Amino acid sequence: MKILVFIETDNGDVVASSWEALGKALSLSDDVAALVVGHNVGDVASEAGARGASVVYVVDDASRAEFDLDLVVADTKAALAEAGTNALLAVHTGNGRDLAAAVAADLNAGFLADCLELRQEDGVLVGVRPLYSGNILADVRAASDVQIATLRPRSAEAAANTGASADIVTLQPAAVDSRMQVLEVKHAETGEISLTDANVIVSGGRGVAKDPELGFKLIRELADTLGAAVGASRAAVDAGFIEYKHQVGQTGKVVRPDMYIACGISGAVQHLAGMSSSKIIVAINKDSEAPIFSVANYGIVGDLFEVVPAMNEAFKAKLNKG
């Protein structure tokens, strides 16, 4: 099986979870190529080779500085034809899933979306993906000649940088018209850890309602101690306690950290769909019957306003951050 991995970039920098898609592809095949589309992405292309791609196809042009679906789809189809690959793999980010779905539609190909695991059986990709808000895991495969899949972030080990080199093949930008016009681009410079890349996430929910400002202050302090990202349930976001960018769940970010600490989150099915694949779940809730405890590895029945500060002090002592 020949696999082409889409290496996503943002403002010339790699989206780190793309290396996970490359790592998974390398575990499935000895014939793996990479595609890098963007502007001033030469360093990303070189790193893709250093991380194991045998050939790296590059479309480097000012017109590709921002992700434009029409343009990148055309570039990807050209790269698939040039490389002679029969499988395309991308990470399941917003851009990655849009690209994969659009290419699949254009090529009338099967699309294995949001896979938690991928394997190869007799030259056919088999994906393991969640259904019914994560309550069922199903094996899915494509019957088409070209197979396309997206891998959920943090579902595979990133390809290691071994310092290897690869053939770099420059492709001309596909000559297609875009239906999108970029009027202005604003990049948020928050300095916060990305939810999708975080090893640890500390989330707050409706339980902060008696003092939302203090509640999320305590949650942020614990997150700072752990080097974690701050998340939230939809209830907390809808109530205006925190911005939408922190929302975890079916209508927010789907995450899979090593540890997820849910503070005052009851565990509605929509929220569980976004975090139930976390490796370790710690739940803090005053209601011992809260659904969140059904998926938690560790549960603490108590008031988050008392438990979270105590946890923070304990972690500070353990990590020598006093």
C-alpha cells in the first residue's frame, strides 16, 4: 500500500498532530510520501523527510498562505496522481477533515473519518471509529480503489525525527479558481496550550455557577501547575462563563488527552462524546449520581471550590512548584 500523508500547516508552521498521521502511516506501510501545502514551508518539508517520508511533495506559493479548500483539494488530487498512491491520510482537524471529505467526494472514494486506530488488512485500510457519541466502536473500511482516512489527534505516536533525508518534489500550484476570498486574517496570540495538543486538560462546567470567575480562576491555576489546557462544557460556555474556544464536546473540540479532569461537569452525552476517549478521567462533582462518574477512572464527590485548590496544592508539592 502506498500512502500519501497531508502535513497541515498554519502560517508557515506545521500543525504538530500531522506528525502523528505520518507516524501511523509509517507503521502501516514502507512506502509513505508526504504533501506540504502552504507558503514558506521549506523547513516543514525537510522535517517531513527527516521524520520518515521517502518523498515529500511541496506546493509553496503565496496563494497558499491561508488554507483555501478549493486550492488545497486540487493540489492534493494532483499529488495523489503524481505519487501514484492509493491512500490519503490526514489528521482530523477542522481543515484536515474538510480536505479529506472533499477529495473523497471528488474521487468517489471511501472516507474513514475520525479514526481512533487504523490498521491494514490485505492492502485495505481498516479504521476504528466511534459511533453514537462514543458508546460504540466500529470497524470501517472502504471498497473504493482510493482510500481516504483522518486520524483523531493524539491517537498515534508522532513520527520520530531521525535526521533522514527525502526527495523533495516541487509541484506547481493547481490552476483552479477559488470560491473563497480572504478579506482579513487575525491570529489569536493567547499563549494558551491548544486543547487538541494538550497532554492534560482541566475543564469546568455548570458547577462553577455560584462564582464563575473564582471557579475558572481555580481551574486555570490547577491547569498552570500541570502545564494543562483549560476546557469547558457547553453549559459553561452557553452561560457566558468562558469563551467558546474552550468548549469540549460534540459541538466543540473532540479531545483525547492523557488525563482529563472534569470539575463540576455532570457528564451530558454531548460532552462525553468529546472526551470519553481520554486515557485517564478524573471527575469532581457534588452529585454522586452524576453521569460523569460512569466514565471516570477516579471520582471525587465534593465541591470543586474546595477540591480543586486542595488538588492544586498537592500537585505543587509533588512537582516541587511550591
